[in-house]
Amino acid sequence: MISAKYLQYVQTFLLSGFMSFIMSGAISFINLGLVDNFISIWINAWLVAYAIAFPTILVVFPFARNLAMKIASK
């Protein structure tokens, strides 16, 4: 198992993977429909999206958390 001190990174890794997988599939389907090589296109789009999503969430998450805490505390 991975130490609890790495929870933020594990959570970010999983969240960015799930979110980019779902979003890339949805956007690929909206733009292309159910074409013959849809799965291949989806996986390629997902790999690119994942490579962008993981570091983006690492950078943006602290700001989003602080903003959410300010909004929720009012």
C-alpha cells in the first residue's frame, strides 16, 4: 500500500483519470458519433487528456479548495 502522506497525489491521479476518461469519451462521441474505430479514438483522446488533467489538478486543486472553503463558510 501507499503511505497516507501521499493521499493527495493518489486522489489526484485517480480523479484526473476517471474524469478525463469520461469527458474524453463524451466529447469524442458528441463530435464523431459511434464510428467504427471509436474505442481507439477515445483511448487516444483519453491519454492526451490524462496527461493534461493530472498536472492541472495538482496546480489548481489548492486554489479551488480555498475558494470552496470561502464560499461554503458564508
